Amino acid sequence: MQELMRIEVAMQELLKIEVAMQELMRRDVAMQELLKIEVAMQELMRREVAMQELLRREVAMQELMRIEVAMQELIRIEVAMQELMRIEVAMQHLIRIEVAMQELLRIEVAMQELMRIEVAMQELMRIQLAMQVSMRIEVAMQELMRREVALQEQMKMEVAVQELTRIQLAMQVSMRIEVAMQELMRKEVAMQELIRIEVADSGTAVTPAC
């Protein structure tokens, strides 16, 4: 009988050791779960930093494009100013020619001089009208170009917003998949725990009969 009692005490000690081992395994599983969660959080932080970097680069690119558009606009204004200066020089040259022709016409015949002056004045008026039409056309072309640049900026902003929306949706789907995987792992750990408990219970139930 004492031998049986010693055996029973030894079996109880073994059961206690087995329970302690299972507790250690549960703690190990919990530590692994915490490590996985920490790794996932670090990955999310890295992705967030990458997103912020992409946004900063996008803003810098848009700023460069706006500067480039402004430079092109300045170049167009400078070209227009040079064209106006050339037109002014041509007008001065025409005025000098007109003065010379008037002088010659006054020497020849007063009536012919008056008629030629009138013809020259009409020609100048036509030139002025043509210049005004050309300037209006140039202003209209510049306005169309500015509107086209504004439309391109708006389209780029819309594309950037759509891209950000797609990235956010992808991150949400990734987070849901990660949560589902963690839930499956927790269920698997729970099933393993139940199997260990059943095995332990069956071992405890069989021992006294032996």
C-alpha cells in the first residue's frame, strides 16, 4: 500500500509538472503573439512614413510644375514685350518715311501731297487695326493656355486623390486580413490547449485504474 501511495504521489507530481509545462507553453505562445503584433505595428509605421514621403514628393513635383509654368509665362511675356518694341520701332520708321514723303510731295504738288497724306493715314489706320487684332488674338491664346494649364493641374490632383484612396483601401484590406490571421492563430492555440487538457484528463482518469 505504501508503494501504491508513493506511486500515486509521483503521478501527482508528474501531473503538476505537466501543468507547469503547459503553462510555460501558453506563455510562450502569448509572447510569440505579442512579437507578431509588434512586428505588424512596425510595418504599419514604415508604411505610414513611406506614404508621407510620397506625399511630400508629390507636393514638391507640383510646386516645380507650377514654377515651370510661371517661367514659361514670363518667357511669353518677354517675347510679347520684344514684339511690341519691334512694332514700335517699325512705327517710328514708318513715321520717318511718311515725313520724308510729305516733304517730297510738298515740293511737287500740294494737291497730290494732300491725297498721298490721306492714303498714308488710311494705311496707318489699317496697320493699327491689324495690330489691335493681333494683340487681341495673342491675349486670347494666352488665356486659353492658362486655362489648359489649370485643367491639367486639376486632373493631376484628381489622379493623386484617386491613388491615395486606392492605397487606403489596400491598407484597410491588409489590416483586415492580418486581424483574421491573428484570430485563426488564437483559435488554433485554443484548440491545441483543449486537446492538451483532454489528453491530461484522459491520463488522469486512466491512472487510478491501473
